[in-house]
Amino acid sequence: MGKDRGLKMRIGIDIGGMTIKIGLVEGADIIARKVIETNSKSQTPEALIKNMAVATAELLQENNLAEDSSAKITVGIACPGTVDPAKGIVLYSNNIAWEDVPIVALFKKQMPAAVALANDADAAALGEVLYGAAAGKNNAILLTLGTGVGGGVIMNKKIFSGYMRGGCELGHTVIDRNGKLCTCGRRGCLEVYASATALMQAARKAAAEQASSLMNVFCRNDLSKLNGKIVFDAQKQGDMAAARVIDEYEENLSIGIANIVNIFRPEVVILGGGVSAQKEVLTEELQKRVAGMCFGAEHGDVPAIVTSQLGNDAGIIGAAHLID
Amino acid sequence: MGKDRGLKMRIGIDIGGMTIKIGLVEGADIIARKVIETNSKSQTPEALIKNMAVATAELLQENNLAEDSSAKITVGIACPGTVDPAKGIVLYSNNIAWEDVPIVALFKKQMPAAVALANDADAAALGEVLYGAAAGKNNAILLTLGTGVGGGVIMNKKIFSGYMRGGCELGHTVIDRNGKLCTCGRRGCLEVYASATALMQAARKAAAEQASSLMNVFCRNDLSKLNGKIVFDAQKQGDMAAARVIDEYEENLSIGIANIVNIFRPEVVILGGGVSAQKEVLTEELQKRVAGMCFGAEHGDVPAIVTSQLGNDAGIIGAAHLID
């Protein structure tokens, strides 16, 4: 990591299922942004990547950065799915229905810049370590608790993703060998218990079984309107059904975090995704539980559990800093 | 890793609960050995480390290596438990009842050599990658299936042990959140299902419940004489009780291996410890099961599952190569 990190102008691109967010980044700041629609199903990867490059060029021009200066500008792309950063290829991405797309080469065809690629959770984790919840630390794990459970591992301020493709799938580690079926085909993956989806499923079931639960009141008896905030709000007001759902959720998440701690022993565990909006309400309870679960906790070290600081910008900021 | 690795004379020391094995190592070969008793309960760490150094000096002399050449000789020490390689301290080792022992500094007081320290499973994993079951590869995981389940992770030909102390405890990752109690205090750790101890417990229970099982015949109805070989031999001869025990064991071990693969994606998974004596009988079955469990196996890569080649010498050989 060069000492001048943050002084250069950088582009960070975060590809999502719905939109692609492009940011002009200086250090921790996104100076200017542009958003284009992903539409990955109605256009070829080539066409979409061209649109990304055009939007990037526009963003540079709008900010008085001549196109020929793009040679000095680094571009980092964060993409969901399994990627090969060394080869610059998106191997497989369910969200955007891509397979074997040489995104780096295709982008460079459009714009003569230094371009790097990373998995989106990895990029977000790097962003949080460099400028967010783990700033000042060198070793952290990001768990995103959203539709699924994503994971990004930063060791020594660098993305760690294992050796062969498909590594660091922290959500796809089994914590209950006879448990619920996961989308990956196995039973009892962490994702099945610790995703926001899992929390909502459990809450809907509990609310349906317990008509008097405040969860039903707060969503006006329309369980399709139930959300994470409602579950935590109901718990805070003493609702037992919500409390049981959250207790079970936190226990399972703690088991997953402790497993990860027993492997990576990071300095910080960062929680992102929808559920992390609960901040200390969530982390204080997790910290207590995880402390009791880490191997040799009395002789070892228990990392701090915190929530994301950069939120949805973590991917852009991390991507912008993929190249030193 | 220098090109001349293997040309230098190196000392590898493997500390066990009963004995300390010292080897004079050249490349993959242990040219000469010395074994002393550990007796860690009847003497201070200082006294034991002095004995280690004395035995090492004798080994050098017996092999016509003058004591003053020890400055050119590197010493690597493999120790069970939680160690801090950077500081050269054994933080905590249950097997030898040590706590916070600055083993590197104490050894250097006795002998002016370059001395390095590693956890014993880590050292064994390094040995297997450099000269054993994963020779020619750079990324491998060693799982030792013995009294417990130990783990050693080698990434890019270097020991990976996480950041803070107590990392890479692969045996202490929960695969069954409501499962059996582990010595570490949690429920359902991989160690509870995949250790040799676990296999024997399950086999003894099954044999006791099924009087007609060949396992009872093979150990002459003395279940204290039951061992891993008997269980696998009974299975090979069609014994259903043994087959069920092994099926369950292999399924749990596969779950643990797939979890580790989904994190580290190594090129090779090496099995060591008593159970690994079954070689292909074990690995062929595991390979099939794990292939179906790895995340995105159709798009990712599934590592080869093999058994240890260096066996009990892996620790000495790996320790001898801790210093480049």
C-alpha cells in the first residue's frame, strides 16, 4: 500500500443486480457518482461493459478530467459472484447471469486505464478496512447479512480469497449438518440461518403462529410488510415471539462468527447488509456470545464485532482502491 | 523460498506429549535423529529446553558438524498448542502444560543458531507441501485425525495461521450447532465427529449394541482392543454395523472438509493422523462426497484429497524448513 493512497483519482464501479454504481473516489470520499441500469438480461456482457465505460468517461469529463488522463486513473470493478481477479474474468455470477466474462479486457478495450476486478463482498471488505469500520486495522472479515450471507476477508490489508476459484464463501459453511436446505444444495449452511432472508422467514413464521405478537400489530397484520426493523422494535417492547426469533438468529450468527474467528482470528468482524442497521443492539449481544465461543478465548484474542460504516458505498470505495 | 532450499543442513525439532524428536534434515531426508523424553511435568520449561539444546548439539557433533558451525545451522521447533511464531513464544500448550514460554529465546541462550517456532500441525503441513503429499503444490490444508482434529494451512508455500493468536483451529468449527459437547466448550465441533477418538467411540457403541458385529469378533469381545483398522476391516467384510459407523464418520468429515474448501480452496487436502492409514479406502469415498458439497463445484475447483506421505516425520521435516 503506497503512502500516497488516497491522493490519486480513482474510479470504483460496483455492479449490482439492478444498478451499476460508478464513483470518482479520492481517499475515502466519493466526489462524484453515476448510476446506470444493469439490464444484464436484455443486453450482452459486451454491450453492458461498453455502457459502463461510456458512463465512466462521462463521469471523468463532467469532473473536468480529460479523457487522456484516464491512463493515470485506475479503475476497480466489484462484481457479485465468483471472479478470477488475476485473469480479470467473471467466472460465474448468478445475480447478473454472466459466465466466463473477461470483464477487465473488455473494459480496457473501451478505455485505456489500469483496471482491476474483485468480488463485491471482497471489495466492500477492503473499503471498510481502508476507510470504514476497520480503519487503522489490517485484518478484518466482512459478513454481509442480506439476501444471502456474503463474506470478504482482508488479511494484512489485502483481499484474501483462498487459492482456487470459489474460496471464502463464508456463508456456505455448514453449521447444522442436518439442518435446512441451502440454495447451494447442502444442508445447514450459515446462510440459511444468518441471512436477512432467514431472519424474515423465521419472524413471519413466528408472527403467524402467535396472533398476539406485536410483529402483527406493527405490520398491520400484513406479514408481507414485515421487515427487520419491525422484528427488533417488537423485541425492544418486550414481544416474546420476536425475542425468540432474534435470540435464535443471534445464536446462529454467533456460531458462524466464532467458526470464522477460530480460522482467521481477525482484529475486527464487520457486519454489513440490512440486518446491520441494528448496530449496537446487534453487535453488543453478538460480542458477548462470540467471546464465550472462541477457541481458547481465555488465552486467545476475541475480535471486535462492529457494523459497516460505509454501507452501500463500501463496494465503490474498496473497488477504487484495488490498485495501489 | 530460496532456490537452495534443501542444500543447507537444518535441524527440525518436534515436541510431543511423550517425546521430543530431533532430526538433522537435508531437503526431504532426515539424516540423523535423536529422541529425548518430554517429561514436561517433572521439569521446568527452561530445563527441558536446555535438554533439547544439549541433544541438538550432540546430534551435530555425532554427525561431524562442529559446534561452531551451528551459527550456520537453522533450527525449527514444532510445538503443540497455541504459539506466537513472530515472538517465538508458546502461549499455551495443553499437551505439555506450558504457558507463555519464550522457547526461541531460551533455546538461543543455549545455542547460537537461527531458531524459528511453529505450531506442530502447521509445521507438518509445511513438510507435506514441500516434500510430501502436496509436493509441487503451493496451497494445501492438512487435517490430522487423531485424538483431536488439528489443522495446518499452507497458502503460497507459507504457513497461514490467521492474524491474532488462536487461528486456524479447523477442528474447532461447529458443523452441528446442537451436537455433542466438545472439549472446547462448544457443541458440535468438527473434532467431535472427525477425530480418531470420535470414530472409536462410535464404533465401540455400535459393537456393543450389535453383538453379532464382526467388530466384536475381530477384537475378541474386548472392546478396549478395538482400533480403526478393525472397524475398516469389518466394513470390508460386509459388517453392517461397521459400515454405518464409517458412513457417518465419512459424511461428517466430508462436511468439515467441504467447509474448509469453501473457505481456502486449496489445491490439496491432506489427511494425517491414525485414521489416514486407510489411505485410498478413505480418500476415494471422501473425494466423491466432497465434490458434491463444494460451493459452485460445477464452476469451481475441487481439491484432491490425499493422505499424508511423511507421517510422523512431517513435523520434523516441516520444522527444519521454517527458516528459508
